[in-house]
Amino acid sequence: MTPCLLIAGPTAAGKTALSLAAAERVGGEIINADSMQVYAGLPLITAQPDVAERARAPHHLFGSIDPAIRYSVGQWTSDVLALISDIRGRGNVPILVGGTGLYFNALTRGLAPVPEIGEAARARAAALLDADGLAGLRAEALRLDPVATNRVDAADRQRLLRIVEVGLETGTALSVFQADTVPPLEPAAWRGIVIEPDREALYRRIDQRFERMLEAGALDEVAAFMQRDLDPDLPASKALGVPPLIAHLRGEMSLDEARDTAKRDSRRYAKRQGTWFRNQAASWSRIGTLDSEAAISALADILDQPPG
């Protein structure tokens, strides 16, 4: 059985082009592993594969979830395991592509059996962040769970919030739950590749891509999204570029300010992604170029090597 192929990397690193090349080479079907690209109504601003790209290979879980839904990593994992089974049943290779590290960890390391977090614990953690900032949040995370906290980047707001929420809700450290996890995919059932380009080159591409998004109609897309008047705390409402463009549409900042903010946020996110994959996927194969032809050549070399 050919292993599943996992292709990860920061935003704008060229994952879509690489996944298409992989699908055409091995007879694959592409599954989304990006927590924002799952949502409908935001194909431009979340950089989902376009119509021409989707025509080159079957695609799954792109733009399939209503943005009013808070789609969880647990739901994604369940959906993906079913898709992997279906794809294998057709004799094809599942190719998971995206930049959401927690999604990849859920498959390759397992999802901790943590009880549902109540609103009270969420509110207490959020209030702590508002009052004391990231430093205060990290201090509380260290108090509740030093093991998990020391695995997390100091600027990783979401994971620090998760550690604090779990500790407040359950009285048990997240790391204790994590110790009992079993990976849904055995090590022999997958192989991983990380695109790890030069940071400054990636930042330039991020800036250029956002300009192309605006030219393609991203502002109109966000305006239509804004008309739904969804909870700003929903994941889709926080997609890169969405908050500043909404602020512009409300007259709270100029388009130039919104553009600069979106680019800055994307660069910062890419930096966090790079740090995450260096720490959490250190054993995966690496592709270090943004040049599409060179990346595809490097992919071919990796795929020609036996797994393991």
C-alpha cells in the first residue's frame, strides 16, 4: 500500500502546485489540511485552489464548511480518515496538503481525548489574555502545565490558550491527556514533506500574492462575507486578511492600511508556521525553494526514494 503523502509548509510557499504535481505523478486525490480553506465563501482570501487547479485532480474539503460553523480539528480528523479510506478504495493515493500543524499532528500523533471546554473556562482564559497579554497567558500556562507549555512557541497564542483552557476546565494538564493518545495513521502509512523556503523570499511572495488577491476581487468577497454578520470570534472571521478588510469596509482604516495590516499578519503567521514545522516535523523531508520547477524536481527525488 502506497503511503499517504503529507505536504506541509507556510502560507504562500507553493503547496498547491506541489500537491498537483504529486497527484499527477502518483495517481492521487488531494485533501485539504488548512483550517481556513475548509470554509465556503472565502476562496480568494484563503487562497483555495481555483477551478483550473481543481480540474487537474480530485479535491476534498476545500470550501465545504459553512463559515457559521466552528469546525474543529476532531471533526476534520474524522472526515479525513473517512476520505482516506474512500480514496484508497478507489486505488488512489491520499495527498494531504496545508499549513495547519495541528491537523497533521492529529493524524500522525493522535488527538488528545480532552473533554469539551465550557464557556466559563474559555472566558477566563480570554480575560487573562486581554488583561495580561501573551506574557501573562504563558505564565498561567506554565503554572497549569509546564510540560506542554515548554513545547510551545512563546508567541503561539492559540496553543497557549488551549493549555490554559484545558487546565481550567479539567484540573488536569493537557500533556497528561496527550500522553494517552494513539495516532490514527501508523508511521508506515504516511510520509511527510515540508516546504521550507528562504524567509525573506517568502515574505516577498506573500506581499505579491495579497496584491493579486485584491486584483481578483478579494475585497468584494469579504464584503459579501461581512453581510452575513457572523460572530467575529468564529474561526472563519479571523482568516488572514478578513479582519483588516472588514475594518476598511466599515470606514475604520484606509485600504492602504488594511493592505499593510493583512500583509504584516500573513508574514507573522508564516514565521510561526515555519517555527512550528521545524519543531514538530523535524524528521520530514525538506524542499527549500519557491521555484516551482525546482520544487517539483525535488519532490520527484523524494518520491523516488523508498519510504522510511
